[in-house]
Amino acid sequence: MSAPAPTLSSARPAAGQPGDLVLRFRDVAKAFPDGTVALEGVDLDVRRGDFVTVVGPSGCGKSTLLRIASGLSPATAGTSQVDAERIGYVFQDATLLPWRSVQKNVELLAELHGMSRTATRQAALDAIDLVGLRGHEKKLPRALSGGMRMRASLARSLTLDPDLFLFDEPFGALDEITRERLNDELIRLFAAKGFGALFITHSVSEAVYMSTKVLVMSGRPGHVVESFDVPFGAERTPELRFTPEFAALAGEVSHALREGHS
Amino acid sequence: MTTTVHPAEETQVASTVDTPTTAATAATADPVLTGAGTAPLVERRGRGRKRVTDSLLPIAVFLGLVAVWYAITYLVLDPDRRFLMPAPHTIVTDALLDGPTMDKILPALGRSIVVTFTGLAIAIVIGMVWAIAMSQSRPIERSLFPYAVALQCIPILALVPLIGFWFGYDFPSRVIVCVMIALFPIVSNTLFGIQSVDRGMHELFTLHNAGRTTRLLKLELPAAMPAIFAGFRISAGLSVVGAIVGDLFFKQGDPGLGILLDNFRARLQGQELFLTIIITAALGFAVFGLFGWLAKVAVGRWYDQSRDAG
Ligand SMILES: Nc1ncnc2c1ncn2[C@@H]1O[C@H](COP(=O)(O)OP(=O)(O)OP(=O)(O)O)[C@@H](O)[C@H]1O
Ligand SMILES: [Mg+2]
């Protein structure tokens, strides 16, 4: 009783140390009521400073994995443990509210979490700056390109300054150039904020480029068949994609993906 | 990868497919006049002219109808039966410009407008509360939805005598008829709008622990607004019908447009009858237009109405 009531900021794990565990899956399984077994025996750790990417064939349970991590849907066996104060979840489509401007959309989550009006505004402005949407605050989602919508969606999650970031193929619907540009921006954000990320993609090249670790999942019921540590440092530049090391690793991941598929 | 077909393309394809006759005539007739059934290339070339013809066509039809009207009045009807279809200009001279007639019609119009808007306002409040209650709780939906459907199925006209029997024949009864006729579209559209909210958006709110009320106010109601306004517009038209029907039935108290219509009919006052019909129609158009405009102001900014117009 003597300790002062923790305020929001002091309650957070000392601004989060790199290496703090934010997500742990042990032997997680998911069976749907209709009998579909989506996941089986999934083990997974994500720490602050980890950028873990999951690649796997369509329908192997990648989205299900994220839904369990976020608490949207419970695992049917095993344990999933989240040690994050706040979770950011970026869906495949931007899910912006079409009647709200970019600014208002970015403010939404802070609003739902009961942040003060001024703090909300400030958090939104900062996030909009970070994703490069300054000048578009007043626009409605219908006036934005797909890439800009994704940026707005990203900014919305950033306002909460999450310790754990879940991405479900966020750039899957974008063209190559936009996707690569957003990859670079996300790497920059990751380096600046040091959150833990669990990122899902269909693109092996995106996976290798972004991650500190790539997990390859098998077809249904999905489980992790191989794990690759990505040795490239925190600094990633587009030239990395043309190095032999990159090509070699991407080849290995592709190979594992094909093995797991068959 | 799936190919998504834009709705506009769908309709375009459909219209070119199901109009072989138009296509056949297009070969001979002026392609601009035949309009939608022609090839896009022709449409694009003739767009400027097409817009002019588009607005001239209804006017031409109108003039044609007036001509037919005159023909009936002067060629078909015996002179002593012309009150059945008085010539258009006599409606203006004998009714519209006739002081005593307008002294009857204008107050009746005023009363009908009051009934229409009172009924509509009550229907909007009851309908939205009803639909919101159903959207928030399964048991409430289960227990109340059948009654919404019943409201739609029971011919309200059958209940009108009962309403008069219980509530008298004046203002309250007329408003009640109006409410009953206008209620269903508001209930069904509001409910439909709330229930069609994107699942991903719901999950976003779930992830961030949004409560019922927050979800309703920040997600469900705003998202449902286009559907709700579409319901308002339908109900607005119906509430005019309700106001006239109530009047026609009760035939007592201060006359609204319905009573007036019936009086003019009974007294064989053709010009007055026609003018009242035209004014009633204008009221319907005005109310419908008003709500179309309100919808545009409320949701037109973010909601593309042309998408559900087709
Ligand atoms: N609610 C549900 N009920 C029953 N089966 C489901 C349900 N949700 C998902 N599934 C099934 O579980 C499996 C995994 O689905 P999930 O969406 O996680 O796949 P995914 O790996 O994300 O696929 P994609 O790469 O195509 O997005 C699929 O076979 C899917 O059909
Ligand atoms: Mg998925």
C-alpha cells in the first residue's frame, strides 16, 4: 500500500528493455468448431528488438496465429502469453473508418483508450509525421491511395506506442515500389522504437529484408518447420536485396517453404 | 488471386447483354437518342449532345402527355363531362388563381404538412430506438423483429377504422396512421445498417476493449448512416401517403389534403380536384427531395451514393 499508484508511464516496463519477452507461444493449437485444425504445436518467442516474420502457404493458419496473439480468438490448446502493455495490430486492409479524416482515424485508438484530448491530438500528429502523411490530415480515406491508407493504419497503431506489433500481410495489396518504400519506413520505425514485431507475409524477399528472424510454417495444420536467423544488421538498405548473402538466405527460406508445402 | 468486378462494370455488361433489341435499332436510329444500349465509343463521342437530349427527353414526354390530355378533354369527352378531365389551363385559371379555392387548399396543405412531419419525426424516433435495441441484444431482436415484419405485412388500412374508433378522428389519429405506415423502413434500414458493419472494424474495436456504447456511437451508428438516411427517404414519402390516407378515412375535423380531395371529388369540382392532386404530389416530391438533400449533407462527403443508386 505504500508504493505510489503506478501511472501509465511508470507502469510500463522501464520504457521496455531490448530483449524483454513480449510474446511466448508454447505448443499452441487451434481447432475450429467445424473440425478444421488450423494450428498444431506452435512454439514462438518474440522479444523487444525482434522482428519475427512468418511465411507459409495460404491457409496454414498465419492469420489465426495473430488472432490468438492479439486475444481476438483463444487457442484451443497450449499457452500463449503476452507481456506487452499495448499491442498494435495492422490488418491486411487498412480498416479506416470512411467517415473520419486521416487525423480522426489516427486518433481513434487513443480515443478508445481514454487518452486526454490534447494527448490524443499530439500522439496522432506525431504518428502522422512518422509515417509521412503530414499535409494529408484532413483527407478522407476515399481520397487516399492504397499505400497512404496503409500508412494511416500504421500511424493509428503507432499512437499507442505498442510493445508488440502484429502485422498481417499489411503490404500484400500494394505494388512493388510502394511496398518496398513502406518496408524501409517500417524498418526505420522499428529501429527507432524497438518494439517486438510479428510480421506475416507471402513474400520471401520481404521477409528476409525486414526481419531478424524468419519462421517457415508448413501447410495445414500449421506449425513452424524451420527458423532462420537473419544476420544482416539493423541498418537495411535496398542494395541489400542484390547481395549474394541475401539471395542465398532467400533461397534457403524458399526451399524450406516448398518442402513444408508438399 | 480473385478478380473483383466493379459494380458499375457489372451493370454495364448486363445492360449491353440484355438489350439486343436496342442494339438492333441502334443500327438504324440515331445512336445518341437510343442511349444506354449503344457501344461505349458512340456514347463517349456524343456525351455533350447526350446530356442535352437527356434533359430534353422528359420535357418532350411531358409535352406529349399534355397534348394527349387536351385531346381527351376536347376530343373524347362530351362538353358536359369535361369536369372528369378539365383542360390544364383551366386548372390554372379556375383553381390555382381562384382565391376561395386556394383559401381551402393552402390551410389543408399546412395541416397535412404538420401531420406528415409529426408522424415522420415520431416514426424516426421510435424506429431508430427499436432498431438500436434489437441490434444490441439478440433476445430483444428475437422478440421484437417479428413485430416489425408484422407491421409491414398487416395492411395498415385495415387498422385505420380501429385507430379512429380508439383515438377519435382528429390530429392524433392521423399522426398514428402516418407513424404506422412510415415506421418499417426506418426499423429495417437502421437494423440492416448496423448489422452490416465491416467485421474488421468490429475487431479493431474489440482489440481496444471498446464498450457497447462506444461501439454504437463511434462505429455502428456512423457506419449505418447511409442506410438510415435511405430509410428516412422512403419513410418520408410514405408519411405523406399516411397523412392523406388518415384524412381520407376520417373525413372529420379540420380538413387536410385528403378530406379536400374527397370533397372536390364528391362535388364534381374537376379543376379543384386536379390542383389538389398536383399539390399533394408536389408535397411528396418535396419531402422526398428534402431527405435526399439531408442524406447528401450528412453522409455524401464520405459515402458514394451513386453506388447504391443502381
Ligand atoms: N472461423 C473459422 N472457422 C473455421 N475454419 C476457419 C476459421 N477461420 C479460419 N479457418 C480455417 O483455418 C485455416 C487457417 O486460416 P488462416 O486465415 O489463419 O490462414 P492464413 O495462413 O492466414 O491464410 P492466408 O495466407 O490465405 O491469409 C484455413 O484453412 C481457414 O479455412
Ligand atoms: Mg491470412
